[in-house]
Amino acid sequence: MLFGLTVIAAAAAVMAIDFPGFWKRKEWKELTVSLLFLLIGITLGIAQARHLPVPNPLEWIIKIHLPIRHLLEMIYGKF
């Protein structure tokens, strides 16, 4: 519970520091991307605080690269 509140407080601090500058300079794309990544970070932080299973990006990379590796091994042999 405390970690979830800490995540939300940190996100609020980031928003208070960064977003007014984006708004004043009318950097709408940067504001949108920053907000998107902040929301993803908040979601993953709260999920981790609640001990929910959080996806591991390394597993996705392995699933993508393993078939490519097997294909290259078939073409070029073991390396």
C-alpha cells in the first residue's frame, strides 16, 4: 500500500515539474508521449506493489530472437 502511494506521489511530482513546460511551449507530442510512459510506469509500479504478475520484456525478446537464431543456425551452421 505504501509503495503504491509512493509511486503515485512520484508521478505527481514528475507531472508538476515537467508538464507545465510542455504545455507552455505547446509541445503536444512530447506531452502525449511523456504522459503515456508515465501512465505505463504508474500501472506497472502499482501492479508490482500489489504483487501482481508483471510481464518481463526479456521473455518477449527471447521469444522473438529464438526462431531467428534457429533459422540462422540452419543456414550458417552452429556459431
